[in-house]
Amino acid sequence: MTETATPHVLDNAGWAALTSHHESFAETKGHARRYPVDVSPFAAVDRIDDEPLADLAALSGSDGPFALMRGEIPALPAGWDELHRGRGHQLTVHVDAYVAAPRPDVRRLTVDDVPQMLALVAATEPGPFRPRTIEMGRYYGHFDGARLVAMAGERLHLDGFTEISAVCTHPDARGRGLASGITGVVAEGIFERGEQPFLHVAENNAGALRVYEGLGFVRRRVVEFALIQASSGH
């Protein structure tokens, strides 16, 4: 099983992050990298081939399933269980095309906010979020009184690019423009570093696409993601 060379770092963004700005997080074996399970479920290989997949199986151990996200994920060989597979859109925005949204009242979130962040993620399901995900980048939240009702932050960080993730608003607070506003706060911080924001949206999430395209994001490519684990006795 072979794969053509990756033409752009965003086509294998997890690998690019774990071999650059997030290298300090990386649990490593040969051609495989992964985040600690309490940081993120994402793992990555430099290519989908027998040797990297063997490294990934050894690295995954008994920690349960993990996620791959790449431009393309071919069918995996015997020895792997695929629990879920999906497709999404990868979007980017250039600073010259960015359209600022009204800025809500936000503050930088800290480890003390993690219980509320986890509760908000459980209520809204924006994607994977673990107890130490906040260590991956800067997260911002909007509060009603003492209650966190909307947030967004930085996830994968690689040379020249930072991913915006965990964009979510509690159902009680929707319709106020919080998603676009907080996404804009995060994007502007990335621009200030001289980097380009990118993000991922499930292909059937038309509402989120409208929000991001309203900020000037454009669809770069379709990406695939898979929740996988090594079979027993791999």
C-alpha cells in the first residue's frame, strides 16, 4: 500500500503540528506521532503504509481508539478496526480577505475554566475536547454571569498556520452572533503572529459553513477523518 507525497502541510496537519510547534506534546515511535490521551485523541503518520501503521499500532497500546485526520485516508489493512469515518471541509482565511464580526465580551480561559469548558462541549458536541486540550493554544470564552456559554480556541499549531477549534455556543445563547464573534477573536490573534487561521467543518454542517464563510474563510479542500484502533492481537 503506497501513498503519493503530501503536497501541502495542511493535507496532513496533525503530523505537521506534532513535528513542529506541538513537538513537545508528541508521543513518538518511528513514523507515528500522537498527542497524550488527555490532550487530544489525534494521532498521525507521515504516510499511510505498512511500517508507519505498525509504529502507530505499537504507539497506541491499550489507550483506546484515536483519530486520524488527513487529506485522504485509504482503506486500512487487516489488523485495524475502523469505528467511524467521515468527511469535512478544510477552510482557510487570508488576512486580506478577513471580514471582522462584532466582537463579543470575552476573556482568555484558564485551567480553572476547564470544568465549564468540558460541560459546554458535552452540551454542544463541537468535536473532541479533553481535560488538557486547553494547553494546545489560546481559548476564549463568553460568559452569562458566571456561566460559560460560548467559546473557541486554537488546536493544531504548525509552521505558518494555526487551527481554530472547539467553536461552540450553548443553545440558550444562540442567535447572538457569538460563534462568529469569538471565532474572529481567535483568528485575529493568529493574524497577529503572522500566521494563517484554518479550521475544519463536517461536510453536512451548513450552518457552521455560513458562519465561517461570512468571516472570509474559503474552502481549501475536503479532508477525511477516521476513528480507529488496532485490533486485538495486532
